[in-house]
Amino acid sequence: MKKEKLGVAVFSVLAVLSLGMQTAVAAGDTATSQVEVKLQPGKTEKPVDPIVPNEDPNEPSGETGNVGLLTIDNVTPFEFGLHDLTEETETFSITTKHPNVQVSDRRGEGQGWALQVGLSTFSDAKEKDKVLKGAELVIPEGQLQTTAGNVSKKPEEFVVKLEADGKSTATLMQADPDSGMGSWADVLNSKEIKLSVPAGNYSGEYSATLSFSLVDAPTK
């Protein structure tokens, strides 16, 4: 009986000592240190590369070469090809494979911005006084793409309908405050970009100008 009691007593002491050692290891000192970084507005010496590069040598480049803290970097030309006139209004899609419009905001202050677009009159390459009457261009909402890891909220896109009269303008993209920072490309579906041409127009080789302007704050 004495041996049994001794064994129990010794075991109990060892258990208490073991728990005491674990508590001592867990109760170590703590410390903190600071991690600091300073950020400034981006460099303005060179243009921003397109997020969606033009890899087809047969298609014209849309790179603007603009430099600055708030820039339009890329505007793909819209080419509609050759079509026949008919007795009805005809609607054409562009032949460009990867149309897109890109904006970069490197100000780092989150003011927002708006990209507006207007369409001039279509005039003939040989006879400048001959114009395409009643033409209308529709630019759909696209798919937004940005650079890998961008944490900014995305801008908004809008469907744009423009009469080819040199007067109408519309907002294609807009970044509200605290959104649209970094580079953003509005990648458009080429099949959904439509040019409508009414019957009764003269044949010719027509061209017009899409004018893009970037406002340094949202407009809607």
C-alpha cells in the first residue's frame, strides 16, 4: 500500500512541473516595428502601354502616345470595310478584331474622371462636300480589363449612340470618386459596334473622326 501511494504522489508532482514549463514558454515578450512606404503620382515621361496590344500587323495601331498623369492611351480605329448600297437602311459591323479604348489615372488621389466621345460628319475622300446623310454609330458596353492585381474599383461603361453630324457627344466611360485608378481598357465586341446607313446616299469612300476627350472628374 505504501508503494502505491508513493507512485501516485510522484506522478502528480511530475505533471504539475510539466504544465508549469509549458506556461513559461508561452508567456514570452512581445514587440512591434513599423513598416512604412511613400507613394507619389506616377511618372509622366513615357506613354502607358496598351493592356490589349495590337498583334495584327495588318491593322492600324490605336496607341495615342499621350503622356501625363491622366491619359487616353489607346483608341482603336473603327474600320467597316466595303458594302453595297440597297433600297433599305443597312447596318454594318467593324472588321477590326480587338477594338478597345484605354484610360490611365496615375494621379493617386481618386478624383474620378469621364471619357467623352463625339462623331464628325462622314465626308467622301475625293469630294469633301459629299457627305453621308443620316448615319448613326452605336458603341456597346464592353468588358473592362485592367492590369494584374489592380485593387481600385472599376469605372462604369455606357452604351453610346452618336449621330454623324459633328454635334452629338456622349460619355463612354466614367470613374466615380475612388474608382478607375490605374489603367482600364474598355474592350468592345466588334460584332456589336454598328454603323447604320440609310438608303438614298451616294456611293463613295467615306470617313469620319471619333473625338475622345478626358475630363478630370465625373460628369454624370
